[in-house]
Amino acid sequence: MISPLARTSVQFALLLPVWALALLGVLTALALGAALWRRTPGAILRAAAACVILLWASGPQMLAETVGKLPQTVLLLTDRTASMSLRQRAAIADATAASLAAELPPDTRLRRVDIPASPTGGTRLFAALESGLADIPAGQLAGVVALTDGQVHDAPAQLPARLGAGAGQAPLSVLIPAAGEEHDRRLRILEAPPYAIVGKVATIRVQIDDLGPDPDRGATAELRVHRAGGPDTARSVAVGEPQTLEVPIDHAGPTLIELEAAPLPGEVSDVNNRATLRINGVRDKLRVLLISGAPNQGERVWRRLLKADPSVELVHFTILRPPDKDDLTPLSELALIQFPVRTLFQDKIDQFDLIILDQFDDSTRLPDAYLANIADFVRQGGGLLMTAGPEFIGPGSLQDTPLGDILPVHVPVDGGLHEQRLVPELTELGRRHPVTADLPGVTPSGTDWGPWYRELLGQTPREGSETLMSGPTPEGGRTPLLVLDHVEQGRVAMLLSDQIWLWSRGEGGGGPQAELLRRLSHWLMKEPQLDEEQLDAAITDGTLTVTRRSAASSPVETVRVHHPDGTVTPLPLAATTPGTATATLPAAAPGIWEIEDGTRHAWAAAAESDALELSDLRATAERLAPLARGAAGSLHFLGSDPAHPAVPALRVVGPGDAAGGPGWIGLRPGNATALTGARATALLPAWVALPLALLLLMCGWWREARRS
């Protein structure tokens, strides 16, 4: 509604350009001066007539305007961030907003702006304030009212220019939906490593803080540490002082750690009393021993692959003669250094993670005692990879030594070598196994790999071993090409061909030689992502995603989900790709979720969506009280009852008056107006100006004629 007001003023509507009026005025003045100097009778009367004409040409008029005073605007900011969902804050804020809207003074309107959750975190009240002020014309702002819990994270060093006690400025009033200052306990992670070495401890620094008026400086609190898959521990710590925790990392991959501080009596919420960390366990340098029986085409491939892996430390030897052979050939012509047989295969064999025997010629290159040490190395948890060619069959083959006890497949002495063009194919198990599943070049009907030209015809693999690749037999059947096996605590892989290097040369289009060997090496070194049976879980945007990977033909179809509060929910899985099944479940509760399928376990925890917003959950005047005073406003607590909030009254105050006090909020009247009507009246119309000028001219002529 616009209140009408009237005002009048004198204006000029020029009939001639300004320069023309100025020229006429100058000519009139010159003519008058000349006439007065010559003492011409009637000169003054003629000059008066000219002045009347000039005044009429300037168009003087009386302008009567009708203006309306524009309604003033109150900007209401309502906090809608996560901390406002605690207790009854949102309900109190909504009730207060409705009450203020119903009690607005006449000619006052309400402009509402919500403060949403910020993508950068925290409550951005002043960003919303600037946005709201942009829609309110200058002179119409009566005041700004902020409904918030006081947790503001973009408070400026200087208030916006339109807020304050000066002319044209408006007050800032803050309404907090609480009965008064509140208390809160929080747990902060001061320092936590993203990675830790398996077998070592991860050092974490945390601190418990009690926030609010008059905190107990000597207080202690119980700190509970829960490591997924491990026992809980608890200790009493001093509040307000940094604490150092050491958590053992006993496996590769992510380790979830939940920290929780005991609640503070009377605190707002225990949401920020807990924190969850994810520390990835990584192995220290993986040590690989590569022994080549003789120089061959594949040596360079192995070296390039293993040297390119930053997590691998490679030791490579090529044996040119057996250790018991004695001839007159100088050692300097055989090798740069003497082959350290005893050091590698007896003294320091347990320092390696993987041993690769590449086309190892025959058992006479190493004594049986050392080969037995390799077999024991595997049984105790090491990895062994063998690539076999023609040297593997015949008298004295490795399969006839102590090493043969751990090999997953044997080759007959007679007819064990098959030489013809062949293309390796994945078995049904190979299409599901992480080592070979989804290799480049795998198609639904076979593979697009290049050919090999030699293979060993292995006998039936040992029970429990896994045949991932096969080749054709002369009779039209299939023979194992790549066989994996678990031997007690260790692992063995056997490739029954020495021609995988052809793929690196692009033979027939090549094949995924580097990727296959990389996966084989890491499977042997027990990389969790390449295990046959895997159970993974992750929480994103409040949704738990469970992924079960299995090389078995009949994988687990249902898992059990253990909620942080102890509830257990069965979760059916749906197959997505061969060997992979997934399922989802809403997971809004904070804490560690455990998923198990009867054998394997996985853990997941939701990341904090807005750590800054949840770092302090109190309703407090600490941050906004100085700003409200600086903007000539006031701050009020609304109480804790949403049905009867203590809403302050609205008053319109003068420019120099206080803009707030106990129980009331001041609004400054706006001074913006709008033109609603205008009427112009000529002060010297033509019907007056022309006869008057003519009369003055006639009088001037009469005066001059009388003198003569």
C-alpha cells in the first residue's frame, strides 16, 4: 500500500534553447546599456517589455506532484542448516517467523530468505543476507531479523554498509531458538595419517573439548576406541588437552577406526562426540626375487614390469651354470658378481614376498636343500610364480624335486610338449576370478588375443587348485595353461608356456601380458583386491553399498548387516556381472556398519557431510552478539517451547532512537517514495505575457514621442 503525499515546486519548461535565451538576454542588456548611456526616453519601458518576453520564453510553471510513500521491508533470515534440526530449534524458528509476519506494522512487508546448507560447509548467514538485500530497494529496508542458533561461519570483519545506526541504515536483530547459552562436548581429530605400514601402528592425535559458559577446566572424559574387526579399548583423558593414540594396522587395505567420547551431562547432542577414521594399510616395499634359468625373450618383460611398480623392490639373477660345476672359465666372463646361492635361498629367503622362477632349466642349478627351502618359504606364507617351457619336462625336472610337492600341476615326461599355433582362452572360473576377469580383449565368445606357439600338456591339476586359462590339446580337448593354488599359508601360480612375451611384441595383435603378469604378481603377494572371495562395503550419501565378489559357481546370495546400534538386517544380493553381486541399504546412522556373509567381514562408515557445521552444536550468542550491537540491533533468546516462543514485539523507532531492548525489536521507517501524479500550471501564460509586453512597448514609444 502506498500512502499519498502532496508537494509543489516551480519549474521551467523552456520554449527556446538555453543558448538562444542567453543570447537574447545579452542583446537586451547591451541595448539597455546603450539607451541609458544616450539617455533615450522610454528605454527602461522597452527593456521591461523584452524581459517579459524572455520570462515567457523560459516557460515558468507551478508543478503540483502527488507522491506515495513506499512500504518498508523487513528482511527475515531463517537458518535451515543441519544444526537447526537439533532439539526443537526448527519448530521454534517457524513459530517465531509466523508470529512476526502477523504482527508487522502498517505499510510493512516481510521478505523471507532461507539459509541453506552450504556446499563448502558451515552456516553462510551473511552470504544469504547479501543476496536478500539485493532484492530490496534503497530506502525501503526497515530492519534485518536473523533466526539462527548463532553458529555462523562467514561473519565479516565489517558489517554490510546498509546495516547500522546511521541515516539510511537498518538495525540487525538476532533471534536464537533456545532458552539460553548451551553446553556441548565435541571430539576433534587433530592429526591422523591416511596411510600406515602393515604391521606397524598408526599414531592419531585427538582432543575432547567442552564448550559453553564456565567449562570445568580439570574435567576428564572416557574415550572409547573401536577398531573394525578388533576389540574395543577405553581410557580416561583430560578434557581440552591433545591426546596421542596408537592403533595397530594388521592388514592391507582400509582399517576403520571409530572414536567416541562419553556424553557430557546436559549437552545439546552427542552427534559430534564421535568420529570415524579410515586408514589404508599399505605394505612396505614388496621384495621380489626373479631367477631366470637362462637368458630368454621374457626376461626384459619381467624386469620392465617389476621395475615400473613403485611398491616392488626387485632382485634379479640369471643362472648361467650350476653351482657345483667347476671349469677353467674365469668368473669375470660369467657374471659381474658371484651368485649368492646360500644368502638368497637360506639366510635371507624369508625377507622376500615373491619368488619368480622363469624358465628354470633343471634341478642341478640349485641343490635340493635350497629347493626345499623355497617350498617351505611358500608354505609359511610366501608366493611362487613359475613360467615353464621345454626345460620343465625330462629327467631332473623341478617337478621331481622337493619343489614338486607344492606345484599345482605336473607334466608327463613323454608327450608333454605341444607345439602349434594356439590362442589362450579363459575358463569359466577364469571369467569370474579377479586375476583374469575383465582382462582387455576378453569377449563373450572367447578372446581377441594373439597366438602362442608352444605349451605344456599338464595333467589333471591338484584338487583345490584353480585353472584360469587353458589351451587346446592335439586330441581336441583343453589343457591347463594358468593354474593357481593355495599351499598352506602361501600361494603358487604356474604358467605352462614360455611364450607370453609374444604378446608384448604385438604378435597377432598382442594381448594383456603386462596386466596379467601384474595381477598374478599381486595375487601371489596377497593383494586384497585380487582375492577370490571379497566382501566390500561403502557408504555414500546415506546409502550403504555392499559388493560381493566370488570365483565360486554358487556364490553367497545374502549377507547380514550389523547396524551401529546392534540391529541386524539380512540383505539379499543381486548379480551384476559374472562373479559379482551387489545390494544397497539406507545407512543414515553414524558409526561403523559391519557386513558379514558367514566367513568374510567388511566394515563401512559414513563420512561427515558437513564437519564444520557439526563442530559446535550449541545455541549461542558468542558470535553474533557483537555484530548485532555494531548494527544498532539486539539479540534475544526465544525459549525452548515451540508452542509459546518468547517472540519480541516489533516497534518503529526514529533515526536516533535505540533499535531494540528487552522484549522488543526496533524497525527504522523507510524514506522511499513513488510519484503517483503531477499537474503543471503556467505562471506567465501567453495571453498575459504578450499584451503586457505590447503595453510596455507602447508606453515606451509614447514617452519618447512626448519628449520630441
